[in-house]
Amino acid sequence: MSLAQRRICECLQKSPGLVQRELAKKLGITVDGIKKTVRLLVAGGYVKRGRRDRKGEPLSLTGKPFPPSSECIPTHVKRQLAIDIGMSALLPAMRAMVNVGRAAA
């Protein structure tokens, strides 16, 4: 699930019954930018559309659990985390090899 999808679900959790125009305004996204994401959430079973009225179709969550946006880690952060973990293992090993070389000399 993308960060945009998570943000929409969190917004609907706080304010159920919003139409796409209101949702876009709350999140600072264009209505066109939100349409595809809402369509994917409906297809995925996270969001359901209500009965159409003069404002539009109210959206609400279906109750299917979704991961919070706080758990969303961007790819570059994941990559840096993997590098940091690798370096934390590599540096002590290199230091040990240097110490063994010095002791042998």
C-alpha cells in the first residue's frame, strides 16, 4: 500500500463520509490526483462508496485493516539502513584483521 493510500485511509478514519473533493482539499492533493488512488482502495476492499448525493459519493472505510503511514519507510531510507547495518558488522571485522596482522608482525 502506498503512502498516499495510507493517508487517504487515515483521513477517512478520522472523518468518514467525505467526498473526493473534500478529501483532496484536506490532503492538499488535486481531485484528479486522488481519483485513481481512491479507485485502487475501493478495488482493494479498503474503501466503499456510499449513495451518491448532490455533493458526490461519500467515502468510508470497510473495516479492512491497513498499515499506518508511520510504518511507511521510503526506499532510500531502507537502503541507507541496510548500508548502516552492513557497515556496523564490517568495521569491527576489519579492525580485528588489522589487529591480527599487527600481532603477527
